[in-house]
Amino acid sequence: MSDSARALLHTRPRVVSLGLPIFAQDLTRLAVPVVHAEWRPPAAGDPRLLAALERLEQRREIIERANAEALARLVHGEPVLVDCRPAWEALGLPPRTVLHAGPPIEWPRMCEPMRAAIVGAIRYEGWAANDDAAAALIERGEVTLAPCHHWQAAGPMTGVITPSMPVFVVENRAHGNRAHATINEGLGKVLRFGANDESVLARLRWLAGEAGPLLGAGLRTSGGLELRPLMAQALHMGDEMHQRNLAASALLARALMPHVARVGQKHGAVARLAEFIAGNDQFFLNIAMAAGKAMADPAGGVAHSTLVTTMARNGTDFGIRVSGTGERWFTAPVLTPVGLYFPGFSAEDANPDMGDSAIVETIGLGGGAMAASPAVARFLGAGGMAEAVAATDETREICLGEHPHFRIATLDERGAPAGIDVRLVVETGIAPLINTGIAGRRAGTGQVGAGVVRAPLACFERALLALAES
Amino acid sequence: MSDSARALLHTRPRVVSLGLPIFAQDLTRLAVPVVHAEWRPPAAGDPRLLAALERLEQRREIIERANAEALARLVHGEPVLVDCRPAWEALGLPPRTVLHAGPPIEWPRMCEPMRAAIVGAIRYEGWAANDDAAAALIERGEVTLAPCHHWQAAGPMTGVITPSMPVFVVENRAHGNRAHATINEGLGKVLRFGANDESVLARLRWLAGEAGPLLGAGLRTSGGLELRPLMAQALHMGDEMHQRNLAASALLARALMPHVARVGQKHGAVARLAEFIAGNDQFFLNIAMAAGKAMADPAGGVAHSTLVTTMARNGTDFGIRVSGTGERWFTAPVLTPVGLYFPGFSAEDANPDMGDSAIVETIGLGGGAMAASPAVARFLGAGGMAEAVAATDETREICLGEHPHFRIATLDERGAPAGIDVRLVVETGIAPLINTGIAGRRAGTGQVGAGVVRAPLACFERALLALAES
């Protein structure tokens, strides 16, 4: 017996326990000092996934070069808010076309709030007089449905966009591409959460008839508002820009109003718009989404890159797209958020996760930037600063880098984790954490709460297998 | 020799060192484990101060009751921004009166930038055609000088207010009192930093002729904007509201513009005002000061209370007032801030500390709330989050309590330290830390930088002796 082995018999054991916590718990009960380290086998020990990871490991150098390129495109985009125009004009959206959030999905598989928003939008456009007639148009194929993401757009929650709705236009000046999103309607009974009564359509008409044109004229006069510095600033002010957009909304309102006031002619219109913006702390969310899409799109199509370029949900499926596999979607059933509910609602009223807003997490904000936004951490476990920092630390484990422009003051200006890597998600089993609103699952209800949700791992596993085969 | 004493000879020494760090340093050099605890004798061992503290200790109960009352008045104020009107109207300020920052001071003892601001203001009012004639008016006693604090007002830096200047009106709805501050002019060459050329006076004329009346009309239409929730929100958004007012300024702009747009008639006036507000990240500072004064004034005049109700500087003296001693000032020579300078300026250009803006620290924000504002901590030592938290921790040692409304997200919603206690300042030797702008010491220069400064301990020592004698 060696000396060091002998020594073990003469000292108290000091134990490091890996994996299942049950061993550590037993030792603790026996008063044996133990340090427990969480450990899981890579890819949960799944042989197919391990083989795929191994195959990608053999191309490590080429993948890392591709990822560096894709990440650089993602984080160095320069989104500028340049205009607000009807979707038919800005997107060239043809008549009788309805865009929706998430990956492609057929009408019969859509969840109730998405169907409600679509028939509401058809009534708003005047293509049908009532919901039944609207549904019939879809069933007869006389209205085309398509994902926002296929039309240079990102739509929150149901994500519905029709040709006459005004959309913000964001230009990525580093790459020349554009992305679009509707004007945020506010909270509660709104189309994006599946409400579709007359009050909802009246607001949409005001947005199209007065607010949109005024915003557009003001933005064109301004020469464009740079969004990246504004978003970086808002991240220093407690916004993670998915659940919380208060700072970004107030900064945008402040930057926008001089231009709007300059072009405003119709008596009262400027005041009404200013009031609408002042009353909506999430006003900026849609703009963050258009900025996110404008920044993420150029990162797509880099051969061999394992960087995630899209995460989107349609209330039925969660879908991701990956740089190296281009336009292809990898989907899995979507989960339901855990959260806090408005008075009168509970988890039973919650629709599964929905919306293109996870583009915010795709570019390095939202759930992964929680350390910048301790107020939002109340949706997580114990809440507070430690939980917020833990969420960001965890996200760093599945990201390719840290954002050079989006930095977190509470972490001494360390960059937010950016560039989700399919390989790291599958290897660690850490699914991206997404901050989100919660829609009522019954048509017409609207928003019922807000919370957090995980992306389903299966999307990433499917993408990994495809990448390994390619 | 006892067993425990004997044991000391057989184990390695473990040392706790109190007081001067030199002992700990020696032990560290000898590789002896040592924990150093900073410790200073109370009141630096000064027998007169120790006797005064002892005398107050004998009245402990009555003082604590008084302090609880004064602190409750301080922290539960409800400041509402209700109007903007010329000082002659809002304050009843008589003709040929000039208000200035800090404790009372005669013309010959004033620093250069304060004198420059005063002669500039006299030219602006048209009481004299040039600086010499303006100075002559003062020397002949034909212009009256008085502290803002004696006129229900608080003035930043030189703090100059003359009758035609518009002032914001803040009403404390919990107590019925009002307080006032001018409209923040922006950065650089501005009257409050001692610049007084034609560009400075032209801006003052625009503020009085167009911006002030428009702000006033908008605020009167609004029915008043509640400032306490707005300030609490801004504290959650990285503002400590002295050095940094970005969130509060943007939130205020957002809340204000609908009302301003509603009343705006003159073509372009709304746009000019919106642009002016959007261009000034410190726009809210003056409003925070008026709110601070509105909250602090009712805390004054509580017999036996040792709570500080005013901290103000005139560039020559630092003055404090204490609840239990009412209107009496306790002054000492003011210190010069340490800070960061605008390009082309250095510490040699800095004027000693100036302005009534330390009212922000008096109500529990500014330097003591640094943990809410890590970005501002770059003015302190190494900067960053740890330094920011340390500044707040230190301030807690000299405060009577924690603010029930102003809470810090990074400290898991713990209240900002509030209610500076003269006894605690003297006992610990910790002088309040103040975040501040830095004026050029030569007339006409304007702002040269920003930084931090300590209140001089001597003010607190004098106040303590007076409290002990009373």
C-alpha cells in the first residue's frame, strides 16, 4: 500500500460527488463533507447524438471558422429604424395573404388564438364579413398563409400581418438587408394575443390610418434612428428587451417625438400618438424584433456553421433554423410557459408558447441577458439578482461568444452571451431560456400573463443530426 | 498556564488586526494568516465631539422618536410636477433679486463661476448692459442676493434664478408644500456652470419665451405628473439621479409629450421643445432637485432630530441644515471634486464643489444609491459593480433607515439608505459621498467634467456640537 493510499485511512474522507444528487444527500446525512457537482453525460448519453457530435468534432476547424464568420455577422449588424409603411408596400405582400408567427403550419393544426387572430385580420381587411366566412376563405385556399420569417418580418405572439397593416422598416446598414414588424398594439385585448373584437379592429384601423403614416413621415424626416446604441443603452437600464422594454420604449419615444412633432399636421394626431406610445412599456418590443431579424438574417447560410439563426413558435410547434442548413426548419412540439398571471387567469388558461419574439434571444438578449434585468428574474425560481446572473451564466455555456456591443453593467460590462450553438445545446442539454408573454388558449381572450419557457431540445437534436449528415 | 493558553503555543497564530493596516501588513509579510478589520476610534477620538455624542446619548429615546418622525416625513413625501412658471410668479421673487446655490455668501467671497453667472443673469434681465455695470449694482446693494434654499427653490451648480426665469413647480401632496427649480439648460456652456456669453443668454430667452410657457401649459393640462413612482422606476433603470438622469429624463419626456403636443399651437414649438428635451440626458436633474427639496423641507424643524435636511454648496462653503436646529446653517470650506474631465480640461481647471444638487443625496439618491447605477461607479476607484455596492454599503452606516419607495434592483429590492444622521457621520468619520458636475474655475468656462466629492466633516461636527448644546 502506498503512503498516499495509507493516508486515506488516517484522514476523514472528503468527497466530490458527480451526477445524481442522491449520493451527496446520503453523505450529507452521514455528516461527511461533500461537494456536489452537477454532471450529466454529454447529450444525455444518446448514442445517435454522440455519434453526430463526434462526426462534427472531426470537422472542428472548418466549423469554428464558419461559426466565427456567422457570429461576426450576427453581432456587428447595424440596425437603423428608417420607416413605417403598409406591409403591401414595404414587403410587397400580395392581397389575400396573411403572415403568422413561427415555422410553417397548416390551418387545421393552428392553436385557437392564432386562428382567432387570422380571422380577425381577415375581417379587418374586409375580405370577409364574419369569422365563419373568413375561415371558409382559408379552407378554400383563397387566403394564403405564410410565416413572417419567410417575408423579412418577425411577428410577436400570433404574429399576424396583413397587407394594409403598417410595419416598421429596419435597415441593417452593415449588410444592406431589411426586416419588418408591426406596431405594438399594447397589452390585454389585442390581435397578437388572439383577441379580435371590434375594439381590437378599431385600434388596428387607427394604427393604419393615423399612427403609422405619422410614424413613417417622422422617421423619414429623421434620416433613421440607430437602434444598436439605443438597445445597448436600454440593456444598461434594466431591459432585456423581451419581457421588459421600458427603457428602450422611453428612449425611442424621446428620440422619435421631435421628428413626429415636426411633421404632424392633423390637429391632435401628434398628441394621440404620443399618448399611445407613452402608455405602452412594451412599445419597443416589435422594433427589437425587427432589429433582431435584420441582424440575424445575414448570419444565415454560412456553410458548416452550427449557429442558430432563428427560434420561432406558432403555438403548436417550436422551430429553429441554423446557419449551415439555411432555410430549413427543425421543429418539435412547443412547451407552455411558466409564469405570473393577470388577475382572474391561471396556468389553465395558458396557450403553449407562441411568437417570433424569440428572435430577441437569438441575438443575445432576452432570457440570456437576464443579469441586466434583475426585475425580470421574478419569473424564475426565487428571483432576484443571483437568479438573474445564474440565467446569464447558464446561457453562456451554450453560446459561441459574448456580444461586443450589448454589455451588462451589473457584470462589470461583460458582453451578453451571443450566438447559440446547436452542438453546445445538445451536448450540455441546456435548452435556451426564453422570456415571453402568455396568450389565453381560448380565442378572443388576449394576453393572460407573462413568464419563461424553454426551447424544446428536440429541435436542436434534429438540427444536429442534419448538420452531421450534411 | 491554562490549557487554552498552552494550546496557543502549539498552534499557529491566527490574528485579527484592528485599526492601522501596518500591523496586518507586517504579519502578512511573515506569512501569518491575518484578518484586518478597519477600525477608528469614534469621532477620531476628539474629546469635545465624544462629549457631545455622550450628551446626545443621554437623550437617546427622545432623539430616536424625533428622527423617526423626521425620516417618515422625508421618505413619504409625494412630489408632483404641476407647473412651470416664471420665478416672479411662482416664488413671488421681487425685482432685482438673484438667487444662488448653497448657504448664504457675500459677493466678495463668491467663486468666479458664481459671480459670472450672476452678472450674466443681470444682463439677461436687462438690469445692466455689461458685466461691470452688473457688478456695480451688486456692490451698491441695488441687487439683492439670497440662497435658493431660502426661497423654496434648489439651484444646480451656481444655482442662479432671477424673476423672469421659468421654474418647475413641484407640489408635495403629502404635506402641501411646494419647491421649485429652473429648466436644465443642457451641458457645456451654460449659465449654471458660470458661462454667460450671448449664446447662453439666447437659450435662457428661448426657455422663458417658448419652452417654459409650453411646459407650463402642458403640465397644467396633465393635472400633474407624479414624480415619486417615476423616480423609483428610474432608480431601477440605472439612474442614481444626480450624475445620471437618463432614464428619468426619458420617462419624463415620454409622460410629458402627449400633454405638450395637445396644447402646442405655435408652429414648430412642440418640435423644438421635444428636440431640446431629447438632447439632454440630465434634463430631469433639476426636477429631481425640486422634488428633493419638496420632500426634504417638511422633515425640517422636528425638535431634537439629528437628521440632515439640507446639504448645499456655493463653490466657497459647504453648508448643512439639520432638522432639530431648523433654519440654521453649519458651514465649512468646500472640497474640490475628483473626477473625469472633458477633452481639453484637467483637475487644474476645476472649481471647488458647487450647487444645491446635493439635495439628491439628502433624500437618499445620488452617491448613496450608487449600487443602482454601476455605470456611475467609474468615477470611484476601480469602478464597476463591487465599488458601486461598497458606496451604498458605506452610506448605510450613516443613515437612519432605508427608503421604502426608492429600492435597488441589484440589491434584491433593498431600499436605498436614507436619512443622514449627524451623530453617525461624526461617530464613524464617514462624510456623505456626493456625485456632481465640475465647473471650470474661471468665469465663462462652463462645465469641465464630472466626479465625486465628500461633504466636509466639519459641517457635521459643528451641527453635532450645536445639537448637544441645545
